[in-house]
Amino acid sequence: MEINGPILDRFDEILTPEALGFVAALQREFGPRRLELLEARQAKQEELAAGGTLDFLPETRTVRESEWSVAPPAPGLEDRRVEITGPVDRKMTINALNSGAKVWLADFEDANSPLWANCVGGQLNLRDALDRTIDFESGGKTYALRPDDELATIVVRPRGWHLDEKHAKVDGRPVSASLFDFGLYFFHCAQRQLDKGKGPYFYLPKMESHLEARLWNDVFVRAQELLGIPRGTIRATVLIETYPAAFEMEEILYELREHSAGLNAGRWDYLFSVIKKFRTRGREFLLPERNAVTMTAPFMRAYTELLVRTCHKRGAHAIGGMAAFIPSRRDPEVNAVALEKVRADKTRESGDGFDGSWVAHPDLVPVCREVFDGVLGDRPNQLDRTREDVSVSAADLLSVAKTPGEITEKGLRSNVDVALRYLAAWMGGLGAVAIHNLMEDAATAEISRSQIWQWIHNDITLADTGKPVTKELVEQIIAEELEGIAAEPGHDAELYAQATALFKEVALDDEFAEFLTLPAYARMP
């Protein structure tokens, strides 16, 4: 195994020969299957572009119709009424664990910019947190962990199957970023978690089929064998955040059943996937501007209702979507309006039977907890609400055209502005960025750029100005938005130059980039 990233302070504590040997063993055994599954994704995309569709799989009907259930909730995951998400930097690690949330999604994926220093440094932060050696000072303020019994349960989200870790190679080929992130954490922290009475738990992103879930399950089985940890100790929650995965929820739970901790409604990436999968299929799959698409849209309602029904039918937790609002201590009026929206969102989720939900900021934990407390009381979850009243068809999941809303110049400008600001921050090493009182991550940037690509290729006319959406109009708006951004304090001209070039590539090129993070990562040192 070859490491070509710099060995910064204390990195040798994570990148030990034994840990790297463990990652290499996983890569050698499972890397080829991963590449085959990525090829299968591309074949499916070509089938959809040629006029195909998505449906529940006839070949797995027996899985959907037979009796089975997932493993019971693991220690520390029985009650998940509030989960906080965030990157694995040192300050966030302490604040998230102290937040009062039941679970912290420690994110190496969409909320993390994958600079080498972030990826290895994040592993160090997690190990230090489990060892309670993470206290530090910043800006005259001391950050320290509360007692263990007051801390959130750590659930790690490794990067998706589609990503490589270019700074680590096995036999001359880049290591899967999924196996790199999972392997290092599992090697160093699985036993540490068990010693605290919990276990190594994971969130699995971006999967598109139950065969990809089967691969993760096989990785789990092998990893536990290699380290002498009992089979079934690992628990994993799968984000249903791609369009194809919505049609294979039961099969995904089935593949992971001895290691399953449920499913999550990854709403923002789901919207991106809807656009991406049917981007060439005309107005039948054309969404209005991002801010007009709500969770009450018929196709989104079908997706979340089916998720709760599927999970509770199989004894698995159903976890709701992200509340991305970032509270402002300087504008109480903005806060009041936004907090009411958050409350309404969590009220809808708890009423639908979700067992918990996500927030992006510690100040939102009390709001989410209050709403779920009102429904759950002393119960840890709503697994008893099997939602047998729910019946969702493939047509319901595909009913994108029923989504109300318009496409306006304001919406177009918002997409350009958010994407440019986020990409500049991402290239600078920040993966979770507060923009206009919302926490933006790679998923929301993906929606912004993919909508623009789709609008350009579907002859869209803006509802408020009557202008057609063309490359020329978008380039004009880019220039105008950059002019305003350049006047702001702390503007970094070099980062915005890189962000602009990247944005034009992923939003304006004739060929659609499957993930903007792929060309973005290629530009990173």
C-alpha cells in the first residue's frame, strides 16, 4: 500500500502499518466488485436515457412478500429522536457530541471537504473523542466533552462507493474512499466504541441498489472476522437518497438485516438524483426551482410515506430529513419564521411515524426534540406504527410532473449564487457552509447546478422575466453574482476563480458530470 499524502502531526497514529494493512485487505477483496457495481449504475443510466423507467424489481418479489425482520436496535441506537449532522473537525466533534442530540452523524461525506488533512485528521478527532483527549481552546474559549452518558452516539458516514481516495493506493490503484474511511475508523475505534457499551455504527450514502447494500454487508462480515469482533456487532443506517434506491428499500434492508439500523430520508440528494436520472427525458421530469419543491410534493410524499411503512414493517428505524436552517442571533424575526418552518417539518415527520430526524445546528436540537417528545413521550421510537394504511405505487414515486411551482430568474440566480459560494468554500476545505441562514453541503450544490443544466437543455423560459434559460444568460448571471460577492469582506479571488471554472464545467458543459465532487476532487491537492 502506498500513501502519497503528507504525514502531518500525529497522522502516524492513524496511518499505522496494521491499519493500512486492514484497509488494503478490504480493498483487495471487495474493490473489484465495487467497480462492477459502478459499471452497473452506468448501464442503468443509459437504459433510462433510452426511454426506460424505474419500478419495483420482479426478481425480488419474494423478499418483499416473505416474513423477516432486521436485527433489534443496538445499544445507543434505541432512541434516535434527534440526530445532528456535521463534519469531523475538532470543534464540531465536541459541539455535536455535547449538543443534546441522541446521535451524531460524523460526516466524511457531503458535509466534509475531502482534503487529505480533513480525512485523516477527522479519524484522529474521532479516536481522541472516544479517548476523551480532544479538549482544546480556540478564540479564548475552552471546548471540552460532557460526561459520557450525556454524549450523542457516534455514527460515521464514510464517503460513497463512487469516490476514490487518491492519496492511498493498493497495488497501484486508488483505494475506495468508502473502504478507506470505514476501514480506518473500524480498525481504530470499533473496540473503543464497544468498551463504552455501544458499537461501531455507520450511515451508508449514495447507494443505488440492493446489490450495493450486499457488498457493504459482506465488507462488514469480513471486517468483523479480521478483527475478532462478533458478527452482527456493526449497525448501519442506509440513506435512501437516490431515485433507484427508493424502489429497493425492502431489498436493501434485507441485504443488511443482521447489521441494519434502518433507513433515512436523504431528501436533498434524492432531489438531485431525480434530476440526474431523468435529465434527458423532457418536461415530465422537470422540477420547479429548488426552493419551491417541498416535502408535500406528491412524489416526495410518496417517497417518505413508503420509507416509514417499509422500515416499520421490518422492525427498522425510519429517520427523517435535514432541517438545514442556521439560527441567527442577530435577527430574531428571521429566526421566528424559520423556526416555525422547522417545527412544521418535524411535526409532519413525527406525525407520519418517523422515529427521529436530522438537524444541522445545535440550536435546532431543542426544537426537534420537543416535537418528537410530544409524540413519543417516554417511548424510544414508533416502531409499533406499522402504517398499514400506506400504499405507494411506482407511478406515485414517479409523479414528478405533479410538483407545483415555477422557474424564475430569482430562483436561477439563487442556484448560481449558492453553487459558487459553496464550491469556493469546498475547494478551500469546508464541506458544510452557512449561506443565507441555510447549511449548504454537496447535496444542495448538486441540486443547484443540475437544475441549471436541465433547464438549459429543456428550453425553459423564466416565469417572471420571459427570458429563455441559455448558457449565455447563465454566464451573464454568473458574472453579475461574482461582482456582488467580490465586494464582500474576506473574498478570496483565487478560490472563486477555481469555483467558477468548476461550476461552468458541471452546469454548462453538454456532457453531464455524474457528481460535481469528482472533477472538484481532481482539482484538489
